[in-house]
Amino acid sequence: MPLSKYVCFILLLLPFIGNSQGRIQVLTDSIRIAMSGPDPDSSSLHVLLNLVQVPGTSPDTLLKYGKQWYAYTERTATVNGKPEALYVIGLALYRKGLNSKAAEYLYKAAAIWDRDGSNPLQLARTFELIAGIQKTMQQYETALKFYRRSMAIKSKLRSPSILLSTYNGLGNTFRLVKQIDSAIFYLKKAYMLSGDNDLAQAQVSNNLGNIYWSEKDWQTAAGWYNKALNSFIKLNQEEGISEVSFNLGTIATQQKQYKKAISYYQRCLKNLPQNLSLEHIEWVYEHLADAYYHTGNFNKAYINEVAYLKVKDSTLPLKVQQSIADLQEKYETEKKEHALALEQEKTARLQATNSYQLRLLFLLSGIVLLVGGMGGVIIWNVRRKQILANELKDKEQALKTNIAMLAGREQERNRIARDLHDRLGGTLCSVQLCVDSMNDSPPVKEKINMLLDTAINDVRRISHDLSDNILLKYGLEAGLKDIRESIEMTGQLKVTLYLQGLEKLPMHVSVEIYYIIRELATNAIRHSEASQLFIQVRGEKNELVLTVEDNGKGFDPVAMNKGMGLANIETRVRKLKGDYTIDTVKGNGSCFYFSIPLL
Amino acid sequence: MSDQFIIIIDDHRLFAEGVGSLLEGNGFNNIKILSGENQLGFQLQAAEPPLILLDLVMENADGIELAANIKLNYPAVKILVVSMHARRIYLEKLLKIGVEGYILKNVSNQEMVTAIRRILQGERYFSPMLGEMMLRNMTEMEYTAAVLTPREKEILKLIAEGGSTKEIADQLSLSINTIETHRKNMLFKTGLRNVAQLIKWGYENGLL
């Protein structure tokens, strides 16, 4: 086939075309050519994947060709190239910051590769990418799961070096879930594999440094940071040099070696990459000012504090001006007091008497220094808290809206339940009474009666399913038993309830727990194909533990993210300031864990 | 029999009147309809009826509380609950209060009349559907042995094999907290005190 020959020819040329823009051009050209053919051409599939590996390819380009290729496979009704296209789309979305969407595409790609087993390495890469995305979305358990799957595949491929990135990812994720031993284990493995790959060596040692840093093992942390620093210097990578210097600076500060710290911070400032966020720059100045403060160099401390505040200026102008004024005043008074102290010292020396006064002076200036330092620390803390508070406020606002929406819906449901039951139900029963006393031919009467019976039973069931009457009147235990009764009446599921310590539960907690369980039970009935549902609620002294487990087909939590039910559950859990985890594997049931703090 | 006084308490006027005319057609001529607890006290003091037909869930009254009140103050008055609702919890409460009967609103006319006649003769009457419910309730009571969930069985096996909480957590990609929750749930359900007893229990019950 001449077409594919042409593509091959271009690909052979590829390594010789150095500049990446040129390479991108060549690759996109060959993708277009490959797609112009009527039949899918498997030999040109890796062109698409090659495009991913060229460093300068923009996410938009990737997205465009990924989507075109996907459309092409759809048009030609073939599996060939479909996972590649999905992978490219997923990667593009990830680079655009659309995490959950990206995960969705990657998951589809992985599913196809997993099934046909055609490209294990690419499958492992995809798993790893999904893991990375889950990690940034703070779904650490899921991230670990995918890293492990990636590791399992890569281990079979007999090329140890490809495991480097997996170990690194595992290590970093373990660090985030605070399983420090595992984190160190994997990162050290990654370090062993890094060989003469300077970049990998730099990154892995930096990560190891971070771990020991958070463990407050300053000595070891500094050792790894120094390794990282050397590698970054070899690579001449400014961003890395800057970051590691900063970290080394904070360690020196911790060890009260302020002069050393200052030189690290200065190195960090010298190597600041251009696109670094203001927040980081702000931090560096803040730390630098702090270090100068401790060495007693108030002038430099002041200059750096001003620099720090200048960066901050855009966010909190008023507060900043206030604190500049404060600090300036403090600096002025300290200067005066210093001058005064010197003056007095002189006279004291001249008089060569009364060492007591001298000691008092030292003590006084020590107090001044202490007060100054404390003031600075307090101002910084207040300001940092304010930023956090603002972020929290936005989140809280969203939560409040959701809570209000849910409450409105509960009310509405109960109203509908009442109306259905009281009005429609009663009316239907009255009709039945009338029909029953009619002297009509038996078969017709029988039929009408049967229809009415069905209608009444439906109204009864629907109104009951919508109402939380029993919960409100008789409490959580009765409410949950009632849920079990409703479910078992459908004959689909056997429900096992274990309840303990619910007697003193406050009503507002009971209501949320009740709705969470109802939501999960509904999901189990509709989607899980399970035959058994276990609901276990245990009230302890300070905590309520709820698990809801079924033996159904499980689900894919990534795809489930959008489900309305889960969003509602999350809102309810957050309303109670609780926590929850989902443990589910396709084909092996699902289990939800909730932990709700009780005051 | 026709002079027997019967009070119907139901906030659904149409239904109450339907029942009223059904009863009149069957020879009960002394019937009073009330839409809630208003005037009930007055009525009961004026003349104690042998029977009250009582709805459960009303807009302005709770039938269960009302039944308890009537039984407390006028124990001779018989109560037949006529409701749309068929729930075990209501049945349990009503049995405790000691009502004479409980039927659903969509029973046939004939069954309703039968229920009223029997109760007036001193018997009790419950709809067959509710009888089934009671039966299920009793079988449920016998069934108290601990049942482990699939996840719990899996974890019990790993515990029996000597795995530490952390190892099990790693192996199943779950958090330590989660494993702890399972362990505590198992102890709670079996009523055992520690893991050693739990493992023994697992062997005895064929789970290991």
C-alpha cells in the first residue's frame, strides 16, 4: 500500500529533524495522510503516540488530532487506533487541567488495551497517568491502586528502568497519605534506577528530601536536597535550583543557622524562574526577612519584609500598608532604643560602675527583640490565615447552597408524599367503596376493582418512599428498619441491618444518615444487581461509623463521579463535617465507609 | 344491632362519608363522622361508642397517639384502624396499644363490614396482608446469628493468616481506618471481645 509506505518514509526521517516545531509539523502531516485512507492503517498508529512525546506539542493540537483520529475510527468502525486516540485526548485534557474529564478518556483507553492486551507498556503508562490525575484530585487510595496496576504490568516487561516513574509516583502518593515507610521504600527504589539520568536523579532526591523534611529529619533531608541541588546545577535547571535552595534554606532556619539560610535564600532568588507564581516569591522574601531578623540585621529584614509585602500588595493592600507602617514604626523605635542603649552603655563604661544597669539594658533590648519577632510572626500568621479563610468561605458558600437545595427537595418530597397519600389515595379508596356497592355485572366490577387496587397500592408505595415520616416520629432505628421493609417487599434484595448506639443520636445527624442510606440503597437496587445489602451503623463515643456494602457488580468510581446521588451524599457528609471512602472494584461488590464526628 | 353508635375519625371527608353510607346500607344507623381529634373528647363524654373507626395519618392528628389516648381513658371503646398505610412499625405500636383491628382502606366492602361485625362481637380482626407482615417479623426475630459481609470475610481470612492491620490495608489498597472499621464491626456483631476469639469463631462457623 503506497500510502503507508509514504508514512513510513516520513517516520524514518523523523529522528533527523531536530527542532520540535518541525517534528510536530511532520507528525501532524503524516497523521492527516494516514487518516485520508479509506481503511485504518495500523502501521501508522504510533505516529499519534509519537506526537505526545514531542515536548513542544500544545494540548490544543493533541486534542484536535486525538479527536479527529477518534472520529476516524468511529467512521471506519474499527477498534484499531481507538485506544491511542482516547489516550491522546485524555492526555490533552489533563494538560489543559481538566482532570476528571481526562481520567474518563484515559480509563476508556486503558479498558480497551486491558482487554486486547496489545500494548502492555502503553497500558501501564495510561494507568500511571490516571494514577497521577487521581493524585492531583486527592483521591490517594485510587491513585495507589492504579500505580500498583501499572507496576504489575511494567514488572513483567523486563525493562527495569521503565519502573522509575512508577516508583516515584508511588513514593509521592504514599508520602501524601503519610505512609512514610512505604514512601521512602519506593523513592529509594526509584533513585536506584535513576542511574545517570540527571533529571530523574534530581527529582527523586528532591522528593526524598521532602519526605525527610516533613518528618523533621533535617540532617537526612539536607543530604538528599544537596544531591538534588548538584544534579539541578549540572542540568542548569533554574527552577530546580531555586526550589531546592529554598528548601535547604528552611532547613538551615530550622537549625538556627541563619547565615547559611540567608545564602540559600539568596541563591533561590537569583535562580527564580520567570513564570514562578507570586505566592512562591512572596514566601522566599518572607523567609529571608525572618532569617535577617534572627541575625539581628533589622535593616535587611525590613527591606525584605517590604519586598515581601510588595508582592502581597495586589491581594491585601490595606492590611499590608498597615503592617508596613507597623514594622516601620517598630524599626524606628528599635533604632532609637539601640542608639539610646549605646549612649547609655558609653556613659556606663565611662563611669565604669554599676554593671547591674548594663545587664538590665541587655535584658530590655532582648525583650524588645522578642516582642518584635513575635509581632512579626503574629502578623504573618494572621495574613496567611486570612487567605485560607477566603478560600474556605467560597467552599462553604457552595456547600450552603447545596445543603439548602437538598433541604428544599426533602420538604418538597414530603409535601408531595402527603398530597399523594391524603388526597389521591383517599379519593381512590372512596371510588373503590362506591364501585364495590354498585350492582354491575361481576366481571366488569372485578376488573375495575383490580385496577383501583393497583392504583391504591402504587400511591401507597410512592408516597411512602417519598416521606420521612417514620424517621421523624420514631427515630433512626425505626426509619432504617422501615427502609429494609420497603426494599425487601420488592423481593430484589436481602437487607441485613446491624445497629448499635443510635439512641442518643441528635436528630439532625439521624436525618442525614437516613438519607445517605436511602440514596445508597436506591443505587444498590437500581444499578448493582446485588442480592445482599449490609447496612451497619455503630455509634461510638465521639464518632458514628457507617458502612454500606453490597455483593453486586461494583462500579468504576471515576465514571461514577458525576452521579447525582454521590454528589448529594457528599454534601450531606460535609454538612456533618464527616468523611467517607468508597471501596469498589468492578465485579466485586462495593462498600461505602462513613465516619461522622459526634460532639 | 342497628342502634350501635359508631364514630368514624378520618380527615378525608369523601372516604369517611363513603364508609358511612356503606355502614348505613348494612344496618348501622347511628354514625358520627369527625375529621380529627376536635370534639372527640366531648363526644366520648356525651356517649361512649362501642366502636371507633380510626385513620392513622391525618393532617391535624396522629392516629397512633389518638388510639393510645382513647385506650387509656376509655378502655371499653373498641378501635378498628382503617388506614392507607401498611407498615410494620405502625402494626407493632398498635398491637402494643391494644387496638382490636387494623385494616387497609382498599379492602372490599364486604371485608370491611365483616371486620366491624366481628369486632363488635368481641373478636379481633387484622387484614391478611398485615398478618403476613407479623409473621415475617417473627422469623426476623429468630434470625439473630451474626452474618459477615463479603469484605469482612475477606479481612477475617487475612487476619487469620497473621497479617497486621497495615499489611492488610496495603494488600487491599484500603486505609488502616477502613480495616479497623471492619474489625470493630465483626467484633460488635459477634459479641466477641478480641481478634483471637474472632478467629476461633471463624473456624467454628466454617468461614476459615
